[in-house]
Amino acid sequence: MSRRMKWLLTLAGGIILLLTAAFLIIKQGQETAPLNEHTRKSAPGQFIRLAQGNVHYSLSGPDTARLLVLIHGGGCSGIEVWKYNIPYLLSKGYRVLSYDLYGRGYSDRPETAYDLCLYREQLTALLDTLQLRQPFDMIAMSMGAPIGLDYAASHPERVKQIILLGPAASGDLHPSKLLRIPVVRDVLMSGYWYPRAVENQRKEFVNQSLFNSYAERLKHFMNFRGYKRITLSSWMNMLNQSQLYLLKKIPAGKMLLIYGKQDPFFPKEKLNSYTALYPTLEVHEVDSAGHMPHYEQPQEVNEMMWKYLEEKK
């Protein structure tokens, strides 16, 4: 072997070692917080132990009031996305249940597939354990939409009206096949995706000042161990699969869909795929709002949801 070739191999080896060291340093600084009693001290609401771990939830309002179940999306902040909605709904006399999906917010992150089955079992167990057996209305956003539709389809006697907010039920996400390769997956998730995860969500908001404050909460929840793992599992087991077939299992006249006019994930053209399967769907577009219209335009959306539910009593 020539001296030049040996030099090149030594140089290549050195570069690989430097890149590996840099990657390990970057990865070591990610997901540094455990979910335990100490880190959960600041969490509002209550915790309950279910089959797959602890679930963080909030249940407020009179026991005799009309029950409303809120299901958030795939974002790591969990039930905090309802901070501008729950007080309004309580003021209208509802009893409101919200909870963190497994892998989000302050709920546990079990080592399992994050698919529709997991979330169906979570919601069923939560309602049963809390002994909430009366029929209820439902508001479900983004990835929470297929979870809510799935429950309603299998429990038609339990769910009265359904409000979908920027639903993510059409399986439009197509993760790279490289994410199926263990070492490459780790490099892409830790070295590329995670450092950009918060900023990548900026496009979901019209109000950038509001996003800046919301981003601080995203950083807080992203730092809990397991966020990359559960996010990837959700991509591979839920968000890449269409659950629109569930629409056909819901009785007519029971659904309202609200979406933000500037939602990058729910362009107006997507409505056709929903109305084709559910012709009685009521639809409202909210201007100056992205993927979370209830968060950016809470006054408008709160009144819209309340009027719909009142009309359907």
C-alpha cells in the first residue's frame, strides 16, 4: 500500500472518529429528563395508572353536567393545546375530560407500537377506570381525530357529536425508508430531525409570537426520554396509514370539521376526501390560523364549537 493511500485511510478514519464523537455529544444532550414524581410535580390535573403506565388527565366540571372528551394530536405538549378552550367550555356548563396520549405530555412512554390499538385501549381504559359511562361529545384534533373516530365507530352508543380540528386521518406522511435501518435511523433522528423539531413546527402557526411562547413548552416536553422513539413509532404505525374508512362507520349528521385556512397539513382540497365518505359533514374554515385553529383563534373556534354542540342537544 502506498504512503498516499495510508495517509488517506488515516485521514478518513480520523474524520469518522470526529463525526462519531460529535454525534455522541449531540445525542447525549437530548432527552435528558426522566418522567418521574419530581418532573411531574409541575403538572396540573391528576394521574391514573392504566395497563401501559401512568396517564396524565384533567377532569373538571359538575358530575351531572354534559361530558365533553378532548383528544389532542401528536404534539408533545399534550393537553396544554386546550389551554384557551377548557375554561370557556367549563363556563358553558360542561364537564370536560382531557388527557395526555401515551408518549405525550406527562403520560408514560411505554415500549410498544404507537398505533391506533394502543390509543383505543388507552381511551377505553381511562373512561372505564374513571367510571365515566354516560354518552359524551368529543373534540379531537390532528392525530387525535382517528383515535376519536375509531372509538366512536366501535362505541356508537357512547359518542353523541364529534368535532374534528385539522384532522390527520388520511395517512399523508411518508417516512423515509432509511428510518428502517437501525444505525441510519439513529443518526437521522438524533443528528438531523431532533435539533430541528421545534423550528419545523413554526410553519403550523400564522401568529409567530404565539408560536415563540408555545415553542418553549415544546422544548420542555421534548426533553423527556423517549420522545424520538415514540415520534418515529407514530410515523410508522399511524400517520402513514389512512383511517378515513372510519368516517363511513359514523352515523350521519354527527360531525363538524374545523380547519385553519393556512394549515399546511390540511389544504382545502383535502375536504373532498372527507365529504366523499361523510356527505353530511359540516365544515368551517378559520382565517388567520394554521394547524391549531382553536389555539390561534380560540374565541372564534370556541363559540363555533359551543353553538354546534348546543344545536345538537
